[in-house]
Amino acid sequence: MQKIILRILFFFFVIKREASGNSVITIFLVILTCMKTKEEHINYWLNQAEDDWEAVYTLFNGKKYLQSLFFAHLVIEKISKALWIKSNESNIPPKTHNLNLLLSQTPLKINDEQSEFLLGLNRFQLEGRYPEYITKMKEICNKDFTYHLIANTKEIKLWLQENLQ
């Protein structure tokens, strides 16, 4: 039955493509994504977060402190997206990197201290990407600073994971 539905949808989008010029492959991937279960979507984000958590420590041990914090943000973002999926009807979370925004759309209650921490962690997602910030951020992100931020990230990570149960 699933194959038949896929063929019908694929045919529909091939015809639609002729009129709009959109990529059939992209639309086909969207269809496949929509057919995953909620649990599969949640597990996707959690598995990605665990892979990124390993990268946090690999980069830290390699003295790539800014990059390590960039990945620390990704970990929290991906767990937050898993929580978002669990808490919302849709299986596709918003395309945002703002941790507070993602979590505000879940029933989870974050306190002021957590909110401030997440705001600070957001800086590494944004500022870690642009050359004008990288030099300044590398000066801030020494070993001790990064170590403490990773420790705080681990606490938030574990708390978010507990709330997924």
C-alpha cells in the first residue's frame, strides 16, 4: 500500500514539476520524510545529537574550542527539536537555531538561569560562522572557558533528555 501511495504522489509531483520547475528529488525526499513516524523523527534528532556530542569532546581535545562550542549548541538544538516534535502535531520542527524559541514551543518550563545559558549558547551557533566574529570569539574561548561551558551544556543536555522520557 505504501509503495502505491508513493507512486501516486511521485506522479503527482512530476506533473506539478513540469508546471513549476521544482526539483522532483527534493519533493520526493519531503514525501519520504513525511512518511516517517513521530518516533523515527525524534530518534533521528537524538542520534544526530549524540554524534555531535562526540564531536564536542573530539574538538575540545584537539584544542578547537570555538568549534567545540559550535557543536555543543548543535547538540542542544537537536535535542530541543526532538522535544519540539514530541510536543507538537508536526514531525518537522521549525527551521531555527534559536534554542529559547524552540523550547518555548514545548510544554517544558525553563527557568531564568537556563534561559540565559541558552541565549549565551546561541552565540556560538551564529557568531561561530562569520569571519568578523571568529577572531574575537577565539580569544574568549580558551580551555577553561570552554570546559565550563561544556559542563553546563552537559547538565542542560541531560535535563532535556530526561524530559523526553
